[in-house]
Amino acid sequence: MFYVYIVANRRNGTIYVGSTDDLSRRIWQHRTKAFPGFTAKHGCDRLVWFGVQHTRLAASARERRIKEWKRLWKPRLIEEANPTWADLYETLNL
């Protein structure tokens, strides 16, 4: 399985869209600021949305499409599945 995900620093705050084949590990890396970069700089460490893809290619394509979206569309995607922008990291059973 491959995952496309969105992390945020707070509700309606700064967001980051990424993809990975190990969602738990990747979100842990964001939470611990294991790598310097955008998410560490902006405090994007709350998993607020994720979707499952069957191939790396599909995940990469979905990530690129979401990154191209207008800013207003991304919160709508999050709120369809997670209206309170709760941190989903603790609920992962992967």
C-alpha cells in the first residue's frame, strides 16, 4: 500500500501534502522533525488526512494533483473526512 497524506500545523493553517509507503514512520519523522525542511520549519506535524493508493505511481500522481489544487480545495478535502482537523496519527493501525 502507498499513502498520500496531508499534515498541518493547526486547523486552516499551513499544510503539506506528501506520499509514502510507510505512513506511520513518515508521520513520526514529521512529528520529531527528523529532517530539516518545510514541515519542520512550519511545524506541520498533525496528520489531518490520508488516502490509500495501490501503487507508488498512483500515489505520486495523486500527490501532484492535490499539490496543484487551489488553496481552498485542500481544506474541503480534509473536512470531508475529518471535520475537526483531529490528529489522526494515534488512530493509525498500519
